Amino acid sequence: MNTTISIRIDKNLDELLTATAQRTGRAKSDLVREAVKLQLGVEPFHQLRDTILPFAEAQGLLTDEDIWREIS
């Protein structure tokens, strides 16, 4: 069963969405669904990063390069 939601977006975002839909031949609703799915997929990583950041900084891990150097 599908659920319908309504959102308000500003004119600039609507223009970008419309242009992308026209350029890709995809429906605006498909683009919005994909964008929401991507954001919701990334959000747990953002929360995890926010949680562990103070511990990493205490160990001197301040950049992505610092982390890659440690795990490589």
C-alpha cells in the first residue's frame, strides 16, 4: 500500500526539479522519492559520525585523511 504526502518547496527548488525531470525524462515524483531514499540512507551515518566525532578528535583524528591513514 502506498502513502501520499504533500510537501511545499520554494520556487528555485521547483525549477531545479522540473529541469531535472525534463532533462532525464523522469517524473518529478520519482526524483523526489529517490532523493528522500538517499537522504534517509545517509542519515544513520551522519548520526554515527556525530556520536563518535568527540572520541576521534580526542585521539587526534581530525580529518578523513587521518582516519584513512590509521586504517590503511
